[in-house]
Amino acid sequence: MSGYEVTRFGELEAIPVAEGLVWHPVRRRLGITAFGINAYSAEEVGGHVVERHTEEQLGHEEVYVVVSGRARFVLGDDVVDAPSGTMIFLRDPAVQREATAEEPGTLVLAVGGKPGAPYETSAWETLFYALPAVREERWDEAITLHEEALREQPDHPRLLYNLACVESLGGRHDEALLHLQQAIRLDRRLADRAENDADLDAIRGLAGFPIP
């Protein structure tokens, strides 16, 4: 096996996720385990290349690199014009961030991690990667993707919760309830989320929902 690998942005998968935002799974494609790295693009002006969010929950520092096109970043109360070649470093996880494309085909590379801590794959990566299977109701595939992620992080509450959702949608109701209960035992905040999550409607009437 070679000690390196070469790829190009055009060779990465392109998975539409939300608000004109297309995700390109760099970390997953290359099998990177030391840090988070992914790319995002928008084909139309105004499409998101960074969703509005903070990193408070994960505590990540982030760097955004505009690889092509031009982006408009909103960082807290500030607006930053970011043509191709611009790098933006966010050291404060609490800063709200968002970016939209100012030119068609804008692509932004994002790199992040928590200072001083071993890297841990975020649950949203599996959720994003499973979206095509979920949209096409390929439930077995979506479930398998979550099970693979859980083999690496068996006690991850959000992965367990997301697995429960796809199992509920896919008709595996007993398994869905079991995984939902496990998720809530690990993170009690997920009980409130479950109460209004339409993905769990199929198991809402089962004894023990959402927890025994």
C-alpha cells in the first residue's frame, strides 16, 4: 500500500444536503482520522457553502479556504468578502458563521478539530452520507451506514438516535425503540427531540417510548 493518495475535487462525491449546499466528503473519501476536513459547493449564486452554525457543542476551531469562485461570509455581526484564495480562521467556537456563493460553482474547503483532543468523527457525517439512501427509501443501506459508524463509536448518542430514526422509517420498529432508548440514556436532551420528531412517528405508540 502506498504511503499517500491523490484525488481531485471533481472526483469526490457530490451530495446535496440543504439550501443549495452540496457536500463533498473529503475525510471519508481519503480515510483521514486525525482531523475533520470536507468541502462544500453551490452551483448557484446565493446557495450556501457553509450552513449557519456555531461550533460550541463540539468546541472545534475551523479554517475555511475558498478554493474557487467567491463567497460572502457572515461571521457574527461582520460580513467578509472572500474571493478564491481567501482563508478564514475561526478560533472561537461561539462565533456564528455562515457563507453563501457570490459566483456559480463556488467551492469552500473546511478543516476543523478540537484543540488538545483526539479527533472524533462527527455524527452529522454519517447523517449526510446516508441522505441519498434515505431520500430513495433504501433503508437497509442507510441502516448499514449507521451501524458501520457505530462500530467505531458504539456509545455515540447522536449516531444511535439517527439509527433509530432510519430504523423507524424502514419498518424495524423494535430495533428503533431499543436504539432510541440507548441514545436517550446517554444524552437526556434527545428525549425532547424525540417527542416531536416525525421520523419516529411509527414507533411513538410502542410501550416504552421514548424511554422505559
